Amino acid sequence: MAINVQVKLENRVVLEEGFFYEQSAASFDREKYPLLSAIDPYGDTIFNREQMRRLVLECEALSSLDMSELEQTALRSLIAACEEHSRKAHRYLWFVGD
């Protein structure tokens, strides 16, 4: 399942869009992936810039798992977006569920 990912300013202007592919947030180990396991595939999940920094670490650990090339590409794009936008204030990472 793909979840729409957006980086937005405080006023909700979208700066960047992409997708995150995952089976289900419930499939992530809550101890190892506390942020990824909190993503709601049916609602919106919003991370601030400090959470984006932590999310990079979780995504890097996730990248060592067996994934399709499409999933790996989406994960690398998510990591790049988090690294870029976590450096600036008033930017938020939105996972937009169904």
C-alpha cells in the first residue's frame, strides 16, 4: 500500500510530495521503529523537524530489509526529504492516509 507523503510549511503550502510504501504500520516493531509504527494508513500523521531527524535513523535501519526496488527508491526519497527539510523551522512531514 502506498501512502502519500508531503512536506508542508506551517501554513500548509506543499513544498514536496512523494510516496511511502509499506505493508502496514502495525507490521513495524514498535520498539525498533517507534515513529514508523505510529503512521496511520487511514488518517494523517504529522512529524515536526526533530521527529524527521529521528525518522531518518529508522528509515536507514529499515533500508537493510528485503524490499522491492520501488520501495527502496521511495525510502531513499523520504530520507532525502527528511534530511533537507529538518534543517529549517516551520516544516512538517505529513503522511496522508486514505
